[in-house]
Amino acid sequence: MKGVAFCGSARKNGNTIGREKEEVANDEEGMNTMKVLGQNMAWALEKLG
């Protein structure tokens, strides 16, 4: 798709696992995925702006 920006993360599925906040915070792989996704989105927004 020409002209469309996509932001990737550390893994394909960007979900964290857990029903409670504490459980999600203990999902290290999921939290790292969200961190990388956030960094990638910030970089893309900086480049687009």
C-alpha cells in the first residue's frame, strides 16, 4: 500500500496477557512488545510531523 505508514513491534501479536493490572505488568514479553511499539510509533510521528 503506497503512502501508508505501519508501525511494527517486537512480535506479531502485541497483546499482553492477564485479567488484572498486576498480571499484565508481570508479562515481561508483552510489556517489552508494547514498549518497542510505543518507541516505533513515536519515531514515525516525529518523521511524519
